[in-house]
Amino acid sequence: LGVPYADRARFRGWTQDVADVRDRARSERGLAALFDYGLYLVGRKRADPDDDVISALFATDGVDDDEIARLAMSLLFAGHESTVVYIGFGAATLLANDEWPVLLGNPGLILDAVEEILRIENTGGAGIPRYARADTRIGDVTVRAGELVLLDIGAANHDPTVFTEPDRFDVTLHGAPHLAF
């Protein structure tokens, strides 16, 4: 991505702020700080391009610096938070479901196990936070402009029309589709 490793403590704090859906002001401050940092990185990379995602985005027609900063910080946030969380979830899930011995006996299943961990553990959590820009009707509910809406993509990972046993963890399930990200 092109983010200096030395800045990890700064962006970790901002990502924690962004993820705090209980405190809208804190979340918005974190988003603003990440975006400002993204603009800083874009400026730095424009002056001195390197072999990284941000520098590569400069070659994309129709993508301005603001969009590059938004894309880069979205990738940073999503990649950092998901990695931190899913390593722990993965270990706990393997142990709690007695699948660790299966994986030890057949290390060739590691890629399928990773995909299955992402599928089974992605229950949507607190959801993907978004704030309504206008009054919107969703089913029988009216969401007012400015209100928080949490999008639960995890439900698709447990869809009985897609999975025979949607809540069963199985590291031998090859190529299970999921919407973890």
C-alpha cells in the first residue's frame, strides 16, 4: 500500500476510532484523520512514487487524489482490522470445533480452512456502519437522514439456500463462497 511501518501506531488509533460505532463523533474524527493521512501519503507518493498501491493508482484515468486517499485508507482500515480480528477468531474456531487435528493431519487444507474461518466467523459483527444521507424507507422502517444504519453481510455467509449446513464449521468444505469482505 505504501504506508510507512513507523506510522502503524498512529493509524491503529485512527482505525479504533473509526470502528467505534457507539460514538459517532469519535468515529467521524477517526475517518477524518485517516483521510487527512491518506492525502498526506498521496502527496508524498506523487512527489516520490514507489512500487506500491498508492503510486499505482496515479496511473488510473479518472481517479483524483481525494479518491486515491479514500481508497487507500479504506484498504488500510479493512486490511488491518480484519487481519487482527480474524487471526484470533481462526485459532478459537479451529480449537472449539475440533478441526485443529483435521488440519494438522492434512496441511493441504489450510487454504480451505482460511476461507471457511472467514465464512463461519463473519456474522456481520456490529455491521458495516453507514449514515443515511436522506430519509429512506427499508421495508417497514423509515431511516432518517443522519441516522446510523448497520449493514449485516454476515447473514449471507449462513444462507441455507447456499450451504447445506450453514452453521457447521468444516475445514474440508472446498471453495465455499463467502462475503467476509
